[in-house]
Amino acid sequence: MPGSFHKVACPDCDNEQIVFGKAASTVACAVCGHTLAEPTGGEAILEGEVVETVEAR
Ligand SMILES: [Zn+2]
């Protein structure tokens, strides 16, 4: 499984940011710092709304 990328909309400021689906560290919104993804060791938990998913090739 190569993993995939998700475009996540920040729930606080509507910034859209690309997050790796298997992020190994916490991903914060670049604009307001809200946590967008929490690492779990597998698929990260995404906190915002997923706008789009792009599969890695
Ligand atoms: Zn934000």
C-alpha cells in the first residue's frame, strides 16, 4: 500500500492543505495552527473535512 494524499479543509479557517494519509508526525494548519492530522502508526486521523483524495503512484 503506497498510501495516499488528502486535501483537508481546516475546520477553523477553511485553509486547504495537502496531508499525507500516513503522516508520521502531527500536521498542523499552516495558517492557524489547528491540528489537521494525528499520527497513529498507520492511517493518520484527519481532523478536518477531506475535500479530495489523491492516490500516490
Ligand atoms: Zn486553519
